[in-house]
Amino acid sequence: MTGLVTVFSQPDMTTIETTTETKSIGSLWSPLQTPVFRSLWVASTIASLGLWMQDIAGAWLMTSLSPTPVMVSLMQTATYLPFFLLSLPAGALADILDRRLIVLFSQIWMFFAVLGLAALTLCGAMTAWMLILLIFILNLGGAMQAPAWNSMTPELVPESQLEPAIAIQSAGFNCARGLGAAFGGLITRQFGPGLVFLIDAAMMTVLGTAVFRWKREKTVNETPTERVLGAMKAGIRYVQHSRPLRAVLVRTALFVFCASAVWGLLPLLARTVIHLDSSQYGLTLTAFGGGTLFGAAILPRIRRVVSLDVLLNLGCALFAAGMFALAMSSNFALACVSMFWTGIGWMFSCNATYSAILMASPLWVRARGVAIYLLVFQGCIAVGSPTWGAVADRLSMPYALMIAAGILGLGCLANLRYRLIIVEQLDMRNSGPWPKVETSVTPHPDQGPVLVTIEYKIDPAKSADFAQSMGVLEKQRRRNGAFQWHLFINLSAPGTYTESFFVETWSEYLRQRDRATVDDIAAENMVCHYHIDSEIPKITRFISERRRSNQ
């Protein structure tokens, strides 16, 4: 059903057309009907295959160079710490610049880093600390690429196919994890890790070629381009004032911190406790990949009957059960079964949190939302892996896994406070083009701050309801760019209220107008519903006369 909603926006009165529709979830394979998505998915799955072959070879190489829990777990820190350091600036760049170019640059960076790994390993010059350093350098490129790559999915498929697209991307990634682990373990045992690093470099070129050939549709933005630091501040500010995003990040942190025990301890657990060789270790990760594929296959059917909250809790419970079983495993078969169940849990949990991040982030800040999600996700692995390594040093690796499983199981109670169902009720579509601001003078884009005041006439009997609606609008203003907000009542005229808020610069004010979503418009409509004057609310804009020295 389509209807017209009259909106009294902060700068103008305009008319926004909105569409009410029921969100449907397509089948798992439906996104592959889109040629661009299919091409990039195939290429990224091949590149992921090489990545996981390299990961197995690197982890196994470390168990030979320095077989201690802390040093092996530091490999995970070297892998994920770059994401913690670079995710936010990388996300800001991805929202400002062409995401395709960022992905290409990052692929070239990683290609040369892997070549360095191969050269030192084949020459016999590799040391434990040099391996950690090169893994860190390699993943600096991955950290720069991740926000741009992960925020492109909504560009490639229709909205109804977003969750299946996320599921099939995750399934491809984790199936590549399983196959890459098997192939990587086998090749490492037969020919050594140096050859695996060379194969990884070759597979990277497949993704680089696919991205190079993709002709991404350019978007035209008439507002001034954001600067990197300002864009980073805007992303942090948006998350700070978005309750749905905060809920997703808390649930993500709890799951990933506990799950990091598996990734930090598994290589050494497999070698010294379960007594597996490199190929068997790889096959345990193949079982994990099989679990993620099975989880992805049944995910669309499950999502038709359960919410994101239930899906996440189910995923956490399955991962915790698999982790506990892994701690009790004494042979190869039990380890494979345990990893299969952790794979299902991983798929459900990661799909729930990643889908929620994309649903809760409007287009203008999507890459930054993904970046902060990755910062939390990868940061928890970077911190969690050595933490569980230290626990394993003090107790034992099985006990560390059991403790992590217990905390993760209890963590399902976080659903009582941090619920994802609020994300499913959001409409983050852009509200559409806004009328141009008409002023008698044209301010410099960097001039500011800007003060906006809006005067409302309210029935005093409904002042409490009005104030409650203004509380919702305040969060919207702050998310979209206001650094200070107030609501004043006129003491000489009961029922007359003035809303005021400050924006840093004129260019930021113009961007704020273009950031409004359908939900933002609904919040403004609710406020203006209480306005009883025959004229629309009076809007006045002021700008600081103070000039910057470079103007």
C-alpha cells in the first residue's frame, strides 16, 4: 500500500512518499541470480580458499617455530588486531571514496605481503616473531578492505535477498575455510607452508580481477564531501545515539569474546592434546565449514518462524555445546563432530548480528556501522585469543574451552536487556531528495557552528505526550549531526515551545538534511502532529559570524 505523508521537516515542509510492505526472505540461492553478485561471490570464495590455506599453514608453522599456547594465540592477535586499529578510519574512507578502489588497493597490498611470507619461508629465514609481523602486515590490508567489501552487499541484491546474500557469503567463506583447511593441511604436510603461501597469492588475483572488471554505478552527491576525521566522528556519534546498534554490538562482543577461545587454542589443542597431524587438523576445520554450510541451508526456513533474537540465542547455545564437546574430545572423530556443531552455531550467530548491523545502519553511515561492528568483532578475537591462551597456560586448554562455553551459555541472558527485535522494526531507507535551502547569503561550507530553531504551538493538555515525542526526535537530531540539542518553553506564552540544536558547519547541516530516513520522518511527523497552529512550525537558521583564518 502506498500513501503520502505530509512532513514538517526541520528546514522545510515537504512531502515524502513511503511504501509499506512486508519484508520477505528469499531462498538461499536466490542472490546468485544477480550476475554481479554471483561473479564477486565466486571470486571471493576462491580468494577465501587461499586465505584459509594460508591461515592453516601459518598456524602450523608457528607450532613448529614456537609451540606454546601464548605464541600460537598471538597469531590470532596479529590477524585481528589490525581490524581493531583500522576498522573505523577504513569505514569512513569507504563511505567517502569509491569502495571498489579501496578493495583493489587492499588486494594489491595483501598480495605483496603474502609473497613476503612465501619468500622468507622458502628461504628458511622465517622466525616466530617475523611470522607474527608479516601476518600483522597482511591483515592491515584486510582491515582496510573489510568495511568497503562488507558494506557493498546491499548494493548488489534487492532488499528481500539481503539476508540470503549474507548467509551465502558466510557459507562460501566458511566452506572455503573448511576446504582451505583440508588442502592447506595436506599441502603443508607434503610440501611445506611456503608453497601454500604462493598458492594463496595466486588466488588473490582472482578476486582482484573480478573487482577490477566490476563497473560500479557511481552515486552523485550534491552536498560537500566529508573529511575522514569528521566522518569518523559522525560514525561514532551515530552509534552512540542508536540504541539498536548498541544492542547489536554488545551481543556481538559477548559471543565473539567467548568464541575466540576456539580460534586461539585449536591449533595447539589439535596437535598436543588430541594428537592430530596437519591434515587431520585441516579436516576438523572442514567439518566446521560443513556445519556452516548446513546452517546456511536451513537458515531461510528458520528465519521465517523465528526472530533475530531467537536465532542468535540458538547460535550461541549450539556454539557453546560444540565448544564444550571439543574440550572433551579425545580423538579425531569427536573433534570433527564438535566442530560441525560449532559451525552451525557460528553461522546462526554471525548471520544474526551482521544482518542486524546492516538493517540498523542507513546508507550514508553503513560502511562506518560495519566498521564499528568489525572493530568489536575482530577486537574481541584479538583480545580474547591471548586471554584464553593465558587461562590455558594456568589451567589447561580443555578447561579454558569449558569455561568459555559456560560463559557463552549464560550470555544468552543478555537477550533480556539487549534485544535485536527492535532492529527488525526499523526502516532505514532514505527519505528521498530534500528541497534546496534558500538563504539570502551563501555561507562558506566550513563556516559554523549553525544554530537551527523550530517553534511549535502545542495544546498544553498534551505537553507530556509532546515532550515524549521530542525525546525520540532528539536522538534523531544527535545521530544525524547535532552536537547540542535543547527544548525550551516560552514562559510568556504557554504551549509555545522552541526546539534548538547546533551543527558544527554549514556543510554538515546540509548533509544532515540528506541523512533523514523513513523512520526519521516518522519521528518528525509524530512531533508535528501536536502542532496546532494553522501555519507550519517556524524554522530559523543562524550561523556564527566568526570566520576561520583560512577563509
